[in-house]
Amino acid sequence: MTRLWKKPGMRPSCKRAAAMVLGLCSMGMFFLPQMTFVFRDIRYVASGWELVFAKGFWFGDAQEGSLIAVPLLLRLAVLGGMLCAAAGTVGLWCCRPSFSGIAYLLSGISPLVSLVAAASLQSTAAQLHIHEMSVEYRLPFMCVLAAGVVCAVLALWTQGVEALAQAVFLTASCVSIGAVLLLTVYLFAAGVPAIAQIGFFRFLFGTQWDAGQGKFGIFPLLLATLSATAGAVLVGVPVGVLTAVFLREMAGERVAKWMRPAVELLAGIPSVVYGFFGMLVVVPAIRGMFGQASIGDSLLAAIVILSIMVIPTIVNVTEQSLGAVPKAWRQASLGLGATPVQTVFRVTIPAARRGILSGVILGVGRAVGETMAVIMVAGNVAEFPRLLGSVRFLTTGIAMEMSYASGLHRQALFSIGLILFLFLMAVNLSFTMLAKRGAGHGR
């Protein structure tokens, strides 16, 4: 016992004892009421132990009732949290602070996974036409999260401040990755069942969206989203890149001094303001220019508004990338006889290619994910896109129907979110590969 307590590199202190006590308390929290599930007027209070082994929640009478099963991910999250808390305590007892810190941290993260998994119960309840369903998280649930983080800090602190600082930096760097993983798991868990029930090809390439008749084809919405995004990129990227080149390479100090705040102001304007501008200025202008060919609320109006919205993002990122190019490269190009314009297009822009592509990715993300502005100018009719015709985008479909959707309809809306997520992931990967290929050719 003395040998274990005085192992080299392990400082005997109250931090270790406090971590072990908190770890034991965290394990005990799993046996206390953690969540309350409310199905209309029926309430179920469940501890972590009950969530692991209970079959589910019974709704209705004995003859016509339905069993709402506990999601497998929720069971695994609770059980994993209990085991990680126990492993952290055992690790500290055996003088393994690094192992204990990781185990305690995983135990503290388990309530977040449980939160995501519990949200999927709403989709299951909606299938059974139970629309009044909610989940309440009790004090022991929050204590597990806090205790896991505190125990991890105390366990790593026993190795010294440097080890604790490194662990904090590593944890901070993993937060974004963990958020993406949680979001990915939730979207797949919520969206895949509807796609499987409807049929992948019927869902993705179906030409009609009518929830009342059970028709869930998103092909017109998908084409409208892609068309508006492509139009916004074709207009916004050249304007944004050339504006950034002007501000960084050619504008005088006085001109740039008042132009930069104007561009940054565009980035800070709320989406609803862009929507009002489009509804009161762009839509009437299109109606006046094309007469009876368009009512104004159209794909063209959405492209104009989205183009304006993506410009400030592209300008800011591109200007920073251009500013990171060494001045010596410009001077070398000018010394070889190239003009300033030739230097910009043959040296500066190619050198800042990766940063420019990052700006384009952010612009595409804003164009694809925009909702409020396009609701106000696109017309919101689920038809195949025409430049002067009314269209509905994927995002507007979710926003307009989620408030009253239920059952398969609600799950189909989650599936649309999954399609949007996969589309943005594909765009990011494509631009990343393009940037790496361009950098390879540059070398």
C-alpha cells in the first residue's frame, strides 16, 4: 500500500484523494434519478441503472398500449459512463493518473451522448402519434458531467501543472472533433430510418413533395439548392476575390480605410435584413424587368441575395490570405519585369490559393445553409427550378414544416438535414483535395 502511494512521479496529495472520492460519487449518481420522460400526462423517472436494463416506457393501457424502447445508444452511453468512472477510480488507486484522467473525462462526456440519444426518442414517439413528449434532465445527470471534468483535472494535476496544461490543450482541440462526431451520429440516427422506409432513390430522386399524400421526393428542392448555390458562387467568388485583391494590392490607405469597415458591416447584417431588402427591392425589380414572365419571387432573386451575402466572407478570408504572402515574392516578380497586375495573377493569387478556397468553402456553407432570407424571396413552391420561377430550398422546407410535422413526415425532414450535412462534407473534402493538388503542382 505504501509503495503504491509513493510511486515515483505520483505526488501524494489531497488531489488524488479528492478525485477518487468524486469518482465514487459520480458512480453513485448513475443510481439516482437522472432523467424524466413525459409522454402527455404520463411521467417516467429513470436512473442510469434503469436506463441500461429497462426494456422501455409503456404508453397506454395494457391492451392497446405501445412500448417505447430505450435507444441502444442511450444504454451504451450510460453504461460506458459508469464503467469509465469506475476505471478512473481504479486507475488512480493503481497510480495511473493519465489513464484515470482520460477515463474520467469520458465519464463526464457520457451525459452529452445520452442527451443526443434521448432526443431520438421524440422520433420514435412521433411514429406512435405521441406528439406531446419531452425529456427533463435532473440534478444527478448534470453532476455526472461536472464530476467527470473535475476528476479528470484533479487526476492529471497530480502529475504537475505542465501535464495538466497539455491535457487541457488536447481536450480543447478535441472539442470541435467531438462536436462533429456527435452531430454526425445524431443526424444519421434521426435521418437514416426515414430514408430506409421511403426508399433511397424515391427520397433523393422523387419529383413530388407532398406530406399529406405521403410523397417525400426532394429532387426539386435539391436542384433548387444546388442551382442557387452555384449561381451565388459564380457571382460572389469573382467579385469577392477581386475586391480583396483591390483592397490588399492596389487601393491606397485612405480608400482601404473606409472600404474595409463597409465590407465587414455586410458580414454583420442579419439574414432577415437581407430578406427584407430582397423582398422590397430585388423582387419588385425582377417583376418590373420581366413583366408577366415572373412574379418576382424566384430563383434569380435568391441568387442575387445569396451572392451579396457570401461576398463579405470571401473578401475577408481572401484578403488575409493575400496578406500572408511574403513581400519578397512580389518584389522578385516585379524585379524580373512583371507588371503589378501580372504579379497579382501569377504570383500572389496562386500563393494564396488555399486561403482563397477556404473563403469559398465558407461562402458555399452560408449559401447552402441560409434559410430566412431565401424564404422571403424564393416563393417557396416545391417545383423544378426555373430562373424566373418560384422554388423551395432544402433549408426552407425544414424551417416551414418542422413546427407541425409528425411521424414519417418529421423523420423525412431530419433526412433532409442529413442530406445537407453530407453535401457540405462533400464540398469541404472536394475543395481540400483541390487545394492539395494545386499545392502539389505548385511545387
